[in-house]
Amino acid sequence: MAEEALTAGQYIKHHLQNMTYGQHADGTWGLAHSAEEAKEMGFMSINVDTMFWSILLGVLFLWIFRRAAKNATADTPSGLQNFIEMIIEFVDGSVKGAFNGRNAIVAPMALTIFVWVFLINFMDLIPVDWLPGSVAWMASTFFGADPHHVYFKVVPSTDPNATFGMALAVFMLTIYYSFKIKGVKGFAGELTLHPFSSSNNVLQLIFIPINFLLEFVALVAKPLSLSLRLYGNMFAGEMIFILIAIMYGGGWALGIFGGFLHLGWAIFHILIITLQAYIFMTLTIVYMDLAHQVPEEH
Amino acid sequence: MNINLTLIGQSITFAVFVWFCYAYIWPPLVNALSERKKKIADGLAAAERGQHEQELAEKKAAERLKDAKGQASDIIAQAQKRASEIVDEAKDDARTEAERIKAGADAEIEQEINRAREHLRKEVVVLAISGAEKILKKEVNKDAHASSLDELAGQL
């Protein structure tokens, strides 16, 4: 499917570039026409495709579940209702199993993460050229844009912004609840009095910065690992899909071989996207649980 | 792959979604589920109770049947007893009646015998007297010998 004008490298790069809206170097606002332009826009720009798909899928999730919530009765459920309730029970079970505190926000958040991340990841299963190709065609047909400079990334979780954004929100919540449940003193104590402690005051004073360094790294590692795990997995998966897609341009024998590879990887990927959604959810629950643990006395 | 405003946008979007889910999706679904759980538990309990009651009823019915059978056999036994009693009574009645009839007949026979004997005695007396008259060729004075005649008749 790689267009003749593109080499394999260009094809891959093209697929890895977000549709970025921001201020050009000359001061005008608009979409970036190349990766360099996107980079120059700096922080004050936005990935239109990531936002579009994540919001669209999120709204889809909320719409379906809201409909199920409206129809929810104690009578026999049917079809979609049953499926939705199965997911709810699954998430509820996970939360009850891992979260020991009392917080009504955790279970809905876990549900949101699980379904939303799953839907976002699911976009990875759509053949890599369909949506970007359609968008490029529409842009060139209706707006006269050069299709080679229309970038469109379909899977928001292959954009670190999306995964970091979610992890950041979770991180903020864990910080908030850490302060709320443990108190400033308790939280500060947790960060500075572990893992080394001593009854000798001088020794303890030396230990505090060491402890803080260790604990702070551990604290910051949580959102980083949370987001990078999802991003890395999805990015790698997407990359393999792109590489397989390149094979379609290499003659019919390679194309058929690529077709089988594509099928196999897509089936395997169903497992990965579900697993990643589940891991993201479970880790969020665990982090929230850690934030709700009352410090032990030393 | 640049970090940009999308990061903030995603955080806000995520927060809004979580809030919506928290406010409008999670509570009704979970409530419905717990309500259904309760309903199912109630239904199962009711079914179990029903089964238990049925078992009790069956047991009771079996007991009643047993009682009824016992009563029936009692009644039959009583009836048989009563029947044999009636037969015995009838037999006794018949026997006494027969004995009574026999006794009556015996008495009558006795009477007849006595009567015949009396009659015979008188005839013998007359015969004897006439025989004696013939032998003696003279009239026996009945008045003179009345006492001896009576004595004779008594001996007969």
C-alpha cells in the first residue's frame, strides 16, 4: 500500500506523525505539514487526531454505558445490557479485590480506564492505512492539501501525550488522596522515614534525604511506568502493523505472506490491547489503594 | 511524538469522563446489579422453601395414607370379628332353640307315655277283674273288694 512516492522509511515516519495544530514559525496558526514543523510548534500545540479519537471513543463509551444505566433494572437483562453488566461486575470484582479503602470514585475510574483504554487500543486493529488514507484523500480532494503532508494517527495510545495525560490525572488523584487520607505529616513521613530509619536522631537526620530521594523516585516512577507501559506496547504493536503493511507493496507473494502475518498479529493483538487496558486499570486501582493506606506507626 | 498541550487536554478529558461515569453510569448499574442479586437470592430462598414445604406435605400425605390404611385394616378386623361373633351368636341361638324344641317334644312324649300307661292300666284292671270273675264264677263285689282292687291297679 506504500505509495510509490514514499520509501519504506518515509512511509513509517508518515504513519508515526500526529496531526498537530499550532503556531507556525512565521506566526500563523495551522496544521503542521511535516514532523519538523510539528516539533517547532513546541508545547503550545495540540494533536488533533489524538484528541479527536480519544474524545470520540470516550463519548461512545459513555453513551453506550449511559444507555445501559438508564435501562438497568433488577429484571432479566438481555443482549447489550447483559454484556455491559458483565463488564461492570468484572471491574467491580477487580476493585473489591485490590482496593481496601473507601472511595466511591475508584470503581467508576477503573471502569472508565478499562473501557476507554480498550476502545482506544482497539483502533490499532483497524488496518493502518484505512483511516489515515481516508483523511488524506478527503483533505486532498476537498481542501486541496498535499496528501503526503496530511498526518493522521488513529490510535491515541501510541501518542505518549494521551497515556501521560491519563497517568498524570491518576497521579494527581493519588497525590490528592495521599494528602487527604494520611495528612501532610503522614505523607511526608512516608516519603522520608522509609526505608531507612534509626532511633538515633543524628543518624535519622542523615537518612531523611536518602529516604526522600528513594521514595520520590519510586513515587514519580509510578505514573511514568503506568503511561510508558501502555504507550510502549501500543507503539510497538502499531509499528509491527506498519511494517506488515509495507509488505503489501512488495509484490503478490510478499503481499499474501503479509496478509497471513497481519491476521496472526491482529489476533494476538486482541490479547495485548485487552491486557494493556486491564493492566492500566489494575495498576490505577493499586496506586489508589496505596494512597489510601494509613501509615503504620514506627 | 512531541509532548504538547494534548497532555493537558487528555488529562482534562479523562477527568471529565471519570466524573460522568461516577455521576451517571456507575451508581444505577451497580444498584440494579445488587438489587437483582437480592432478587435472585430471594427467589432461590423461596424455591428452597417451596421444596421444603413440598417435602413436608409429601411426608404428611404419606403419614395420612398410612393412618388411613391402618384404620381400614382395623375396621376390617373389627368387621370380621363382629361377623364371627354374629355367626357364633346365631349358632348359640339355634342350639338353644333346638334344645328348647327338643325339650318340648320330650315333655309331650312323656305325657303321651303317661297317658297311654294310665289308659293301659285301667284296661288291664278291667281285664283282670273280668278275668277274675270268670275264674271265680261269681260276682266279685266291687264294693267289698274295692280297696284290694285299687291296690292291684296301683301295682300295675
